[in-house]
Amino acid sequence: MTDKYIAGQGVTPEDIQQYLNLDSDGDASVLAGMISTAEEAIIGAIDDTIDVGIYREYPLFNQAVRVLVDFMYYSRGTLSDQTKAYPPSYAYMINSIRWKIQRDQAAKTGGNNG
């Protein structure tokens, strides 16, 4: 993990290429699409009224993106054979992010945290 995640830039195709241990740049556009899909799926499961830039400030959000991209990348073409829709760690991360985001957003607006 690099300092870019802490700075809120999110996961890039280059970062996920390293995470997946891929040797070539040939899948950069595929990876970019998967990153975008993963971010949208996670945000949609939590709160889509919050800007993606805020989510990207959370290291756990970026890790959830990497886990989901990993799952999608290595499961291409075999999703119909899967017994689980997502890796178990993904659900844990989504729940953790949900509570942190809601708490932090409530604190910024002066509302209740839950």
C-alpha cells in the first residue's frame, strides 16, 4: 500500500495491477472499469449521496475496492459457478465503512451518529 491511498486518490489501475501481481499493462482499461464498478457498488451499498472523494480518504474503502476487483478479475467468466456472490471479507469491510462514514458525516453536520 502506498501513501496515495492515505492522500485520498483511491485505487488506480497501476496500484491494482501491483496488488493482483500482474506483469503486463495490457489490462489497464479493464482494471480501470473494474475499479469504477467496484467503487460504485460499494458506494451504492452504503450511501450514494456522499462524494466518492470522501470515500477514497478511507483506507478500508480502498481495500474493499481492491478485494472486489480481485474477485471480479479472477472470477471473470465463472461467476455462474460461484457459490458466494462476494468474498466474506468484503461484507465485513462494507459494514465497517458504513458505520464510519455515517458517524463521520453526522459529526460534520452536527447530527446524531446513528
